[in-house]
Amino acid sequence: MSGPAAGTAAAATTTDVVCLGESMVTFLPSQPGRLADVPSFGRGIGGAESNVACALAAAGHRAAWVGRVGADGFGDHLVETIASYGVDTSAVRRDPARPTGVYFRTAADRGTDTHEVAYYRAGSAASAMSPENVPYEALFAGRVLHLSGITAALSPDCLALLRELTAPRPGRPLVSFDVNHRPHLWRGRAEDASVLLELARRADLVFVGEDEAEEAWGIVGAEAIRAALPEPSVLVVKRGSAGATVFASELRPGPRGAEAAAGTAAPAASTDTAAPATSAGTAAPATSAGTAAPATSADTVTPVPALRVDVVAAVGAGDAFAAGFLSATLRGLPVRDRARHGHLMAAAVLTVPGDLTDPPSRDRADRLVALDDAAWGRLRLAPGWTAADRAPEEVRTP
């Protein structure tokens, strides 16, 4: 069975979130220093979309990961490890002719000049994903389909697949898209990172960092990013240590091109903590119904400060934030609370060496999210904070 139409007809909404993308075996250094100097590495897994799936499953949601791995030991390790988090991996395809991707990285912060990453993913099994060989029935079986710009950069076939999956059509689940701009993946490609803007404009929920929007598109500032992306119902602009700004449109509360099926549309954004604003956008493409989306839409704009965190390793935080935000969205929580849950999930990952960790219990996360602004601003989270299920006032503050 191939093609989205065939898959849509048979799909049943039995999964909360389906994530599509490449996952790789990652080798973490045993000590700080240059890759040339590190004597040994520990094995883990890494992949933006599988990270989101694992975090959502650990938080109690029904999550599935769809990808393509080699018929090799590293592929076995990936599938088994991701499944161990409670993620459905039944739709993962094995490629007998191409290997599973791997990468090595240093312990330094990704944003510093001393950070090194060595990828061995060219010609990987995942790069062979295309509109002709993915299981559409599995991809459209969830309430949300989560994608990222990393997949689009892997190969022309992968880009064609993302264009297919983000095209508005009846029966499409809510599409969540994390821009995840990786400049090195676009080097030597006929396309450039401007295609990420195209894909983001076709999604319903978009995550993008201020820094990557400037680097990829030359767009500076949250308001300017919203002006360039007027179509998504919800736009989350991540601002590093300053937190995140969420733009939520009251005019498009559900997935564009989706049928009004129970469980398909995302909960309408609650605006009880947001300040009204207007986002002036550019002309929007026609929807699947053939009508043009408004060029200017009434937004609620919700700035949500980040937490202070004693960082162990600054990797995986963006994926964790997306998982926390999606988790709260599935629960129908207000916009501010969605972003706060994203910050808490990110803080959990920032306080461990790898890309994945157990999130705080839902009860504890809900208690922290419910803090008033002053108490939220006083929080400082250190390694081990997710393991101690303490009352909010017991969390360490300066």
C-alpha cells in the first residue's frame, strides 16, 4: 500500500502521536575534551523524532515512531531501545542494503566552538525514506503527526516525503513540525533551508528557535517570524534562556485539511493567560477546501519564561520541550501551561548527560506548572530533580 490516500482510508486513531524521522546510535564521550583525545565512548541513541516519541511514551501517552534502519546490530539496538520506552515501533522498516546511521559527539555545549559532532549517516537507511516506501496507514493513525526539518535535509526523497505528508488533505492528522535547522545537512544540496519555511507554513503546530530562524531565513525576532509564518494555528518561538513565545490563532484551532473526526483536532488554545495581539502575515496558500487562509489573523501571544537549570549537557532539550508541549496539548491545557510543561521536560534532559531521561511524574509537573509567576521564576533545577518527588516549595531556589 502506498500513497497517503490509501493509508488514510484505513487509518484508525489509536495513537496519540506518530513521529517520523531518522534515529541513530550515538556515542557519548567518557570525559570532556576533543574527539581526538577522548579514550572511550558509551553507546546511546539519538534522533529528534524518536526522542519526542520516547519522552511522550514515558509521560504516559500512546506514541509511535516510524523510521528506517539497517538490517544490522545498530538497527536492532535502536528499535529495541526505543521500544523499551513504551513506543510502538511496529512500523519501522529494515533496509538490507543500507546501514543504520551513527554519530560521535563531545561533551561541550552544542552552542560553543569546542563542541564537535562526527556524523556517519550519508547513505543511511533513513535517507532512503520516500513517498513510495513509508507505511501511510501507520503515519496517519494518530491524533498528531510529528515531523522535523532534519528529515527534509537527509535526501531529495526525504524532502519529497515531507512535502507529501504536510500537504493539506481530508483526513490529515494535526501536523506538528519542528524546524530543527541543521546547516551541515544542507551543504552541497540543490535545495537550501528556505524549504523549511515552506514546510512550516503547511503545518498546524510549529516549533522554531529565534536563532535558527535568523540563520536559515534571515528573519529576526518573534513577531517577524510570526509574520513569515501566519498559517500555523500555533507557533512556538523558542528564545533560549529567555523562554518561549507562543502565538495561537483563534481562527484556525484545528488541523488544516482535516476532517472533523473525533480526536483529530487539537484542543482549542486557551487564552486565559495570553495578551491579545495582531500578527500581520503574508498571503497564505489555499487550503484543501480551496479557500485562502486569512493573510492577517488575530493571535493571542503568550510569553513564558524559561527555568534556571544547572546544565549537565545541552543536547536534546529542544526535542524534550516539543514533547512536553505536545503532551500538554493532548491534555487540553492552556497555552501557558503547555509551554511550562515544555520547559520542565527540557530541564529534565538538560540535567543528564544523554538525549533521554525519565520525565518528572505528571502530578509533580502539574504542581510546578501551577506555580504563580514569582514562584516559577525562583525555581532552579539541578541534576536529580526529577527523581525526588517533592512539593513545589521544596524545589531548590537560590
